[in-house]
Amino acid sequence: MERRGFLVGILGSIVCAPLAAAGVSAGAAPAVPGPASPAHDQEDFGASSTPTDWAQESVDGRLRRGTRRVARRTRRADRRIARVRRRTARRALRAKLRTAF
């Protein structure tokens, strides 16, 4: 779960619980005279714009971590292959020297 979504849910429930309790105890809610207009435009929240900097950092960080992880695994595999080749070469040389004498 995203941290932001979790915090919004927790804070929303804390704020709405007293309001819901007050609404139930007051009886029926009065009718709204007309359509409710949003207090802010979508542009205020950046809904139609590009992702915010912190969101891009999150994705970039995840990609960088993945890239580092792949590079680390590749380096380890290369070292292991080189180590096995050296060990195999030493064993082959020792076997060859044993049979020579």
C-alpha cells in the first residue's frame, strides 16, 4: 500500500468520524439547493500536468536500484566464472604434472 494513500485514509477517517456521528444524531440532512461546484480547479492539484518531482524521484530511484542490482549480480557472476576457470586450470596443471613424473 502506498504511504500517501494510507495516510489519506487514516486522516480521512479521523476527520469524518465525528462529522458522521454528528450527522446521524442531528437527523436528516438538509437538501443541497444546487449542484456543488468544486472549490478548486484540477489544475491547482496538477491532475492534468506531469507527475511531481517526488513521484519521478521514486520511479527513478527504483530504476536505479534495479540497475545497480543487475550490475552487481553480473559482476558477481563474472568473478565466479573467472574463479572457477582459474581453479579448473590449476587442477588440470596439477594433474598434468603428476602424470609427467
